[in-house]
Amino acid sequence: MRDFLPEDVRRRQYVIGVIADVYQKYGFEPLETPAVENIETLLGKYGDEGDKLIFKILKRGEGEQTGQADLALRYDLTVPLARVVAEHRGQLPKFFKRYQIQPVWRADRPQKGRFREFYQCDVDSIGSRSMLVEAELLASAADVLKRLGFNDFRIVINHRQLLMAILRDSEVPVERYSEAIVLMDKMDKLGRDGVRAEFEEKGFDAAVSNRILNRLGAEYRTDWLDWIERDLTLLGEDGRKGIDELREILRLSESTSAGSHLRIEPSLARGLSYYTGSIFEIRVADLAGSLGGGGRYDKLVGMFSKQDVPACGISLGLERILVVMGERNMFPESVVSTPADVMVVQWFANRTNMYLAFATELREAGLRVELYPESPIEDGKKVGDKQFKHAAARGIPFVAVIGGDELAHDTVAIKNMKTGEQKSVARADVVKWLNS
């Protein structure tokens, strides 16, 4: 959990602004939920591994002595969304598209790009089982990354029902499906030998784990769907449905910005237990973990109501996006370096009102303006020493001066702090000149 200094906040606001703008272009509406949920709302939704990372809040007042927890900080934005949909279904449209950008908390071990408090940028569609939902979600995420300057990302996809068919065909006991899914999801981090060792450590029969690993085939194998369809003897209706839906997502995505970035990854499993269908992750080189991920969760809303409601979503991890963009110097210079477009100098002593009026004039025209807070003891005294140095230290690109000559001729002297060039501009033209 971190403090964010001004430059950090500017970077965060820039990325959040891009994400929100893209999501809105796809017709998604904003939603916010409380930081705190009833603990029973969260427990049992993320699997055993996830439940261990929930920040629990102890009872207060009369219940304090019990040492029990009744509330918790939200672990993600998906479960709170499912609760909202169940509670407010009558007030929401049949097909509800929402985006949500808020912090979540996990009692995790911090590492590069992973923190205990972090923002998720979620976009979800509620109410439809059409694979068009997946295609648009993946396209919106791809549009965000491209707007931010990413070109080397890949979106890997798989299907939970197909994975379940593989587990069944590999003779994994039903009660150990969730455990096996978590291990399979570590393939990209540990490799095949590492995952095999984890299966062995957890007490899985060697023949079972070998069958699973063989079923997963080669990473990013282009014909894996055809191969697995021929190879699985117990594919079943659910496995075939998974294959058909993956093919449909690939087909529809050919018409979107996500199409060229999509890959089938056989080992992708997504450890959260609420996924029921398609699953996906967004990855870039040189990053342990993903920039985002998600999938279909058609049963989650039903946990809060007596009716299942189809749902699918994807979440972008703001912190990891910021880490990669910082390492690659991807931020526009104006976002990183400057809190203002221009600084107004106080040249005359005790004439602050005049400079306030000028700064107000520039602000009303849409410019970001800093007014130096102290007027000189004498007119023009040490203006160059103090005020210009302040602007340079703050990274402000232009300084505006109204001194004696400027006041007499209704002009403003504008100094470019990078080049040192100074130009006299008619006061009526200052905004136009600065904007150019």
C-alpha cells in the first residue's frame, strides 16, 4: 500500500482516463461499489487460494472480544458486481454493460507489479450468452492497450469446460478439479517440469499428471483445438461446447482490433473458481504475470439470487500497466514532467490582483496555469533568480511576464524554458500562441 506523489498521480490519471474513454465508446456505463463487503459475500467465490488472501475486518464494539470477522475489504470487482446485479436486477437493463475502476485489496506477498492495494479496471457484460460479448470485451481491452502505445501484447484464451473435459478424461477425481486447475494455471511460470513436480508434491498419481500434461499439448499450438477434439475419448457435450465457443470467439475477433493478438493457450486455467466458460489473459514480454484477465462466469450472480444470469468480463491491472509503461518510457512528456502549461510571473510588487486576473483569463481558456505565490519586494527585483528557477525546477515549459513595457503595449513576454527563447505576444493572442 503506497503513497503516490504528484508525478505518480498524473501517470495514473492519464491511464485511467484512456481506459474510461475506450470503455465508454463501447457503451459501458460506470459503476462504483463500497470498499467493504459482508465477509460471506466474498468467501467461497475465489477458491481456497483466493480465500486465504482476503483482508478480513474484525467485529467492532460489543463483538470485538470474539476475535471474529464479519466484514472484509473487497478482493476484486467481479463478486461485488454480481451482488449488485442480484440486488438491483429490476433497475438494470436486460443487457447491462458496466465498467468500474476502483481499488481492491489482497493479503498477498508484494513483488514487481503486485501490491496489497491496487486498482482494477473492469469491464463486464451481463445478460447474454452470445460470444459477441467475448469478442467486444477483448476488442475493448486491445483498444486500450493500443491507445496507450502497446503493440507487442498477446491475448491468450481457453475454456474452462474444455479443461474440465481434460481432467475427466485424465481420471482426476471430481473433488480435486479445483486443485488441479490451480496447478495447470502455473504452466507459464513454472514450465511443464515444474508443474509436473507440483502435481507430484500434491499427491497426484504420476500417470494422471502425465495424461493432463500430454493433453495440454504444445504451447500456442495453432491446431490444438483440432488435435484435442480428435484425441479426447471422453470429450462430452461440455468439452465440445468449449471448442465450439473458442472457435466462435476467434472467428468474430477477426473483425476487431483484438484478432491479430489472439492465441489459444491450452494450459491457461485462471485459478478463480467462479469461471464457467471462456477465460483469457493479456501478456507482454518481460513481465511476470499478466496485464489483465477475465472470463465468463454464468453461475456467479445466481449465488446471490435464485436465478442464474449469464455474465462475462475482463479486468486490466492498472499497476502492472504503469510499471511496464514506466520501464519503456511510454508516457507522453506532458503527463510525466509538468504540472502546468505556463507560469505567470509577478513582476510588480503588490499588484497580485492584476496577475490573478491574467491567470484566471488563461485558465478560463483551458490552460493549466501556475501563478508564482510571492510578489517581489521591489518591482522586478530578483525575478529571474527566484521565479524563473522555480518554473524550471517544476518543469513548466513557458513563463509569462507582464512588466513595464508589456503593460504599456498590452503585450506579454513569453519565455520558452527549454530553448531560452523569449517572444513578445499581444495579450489577446497569448492563448492561441501557447496552444500552438
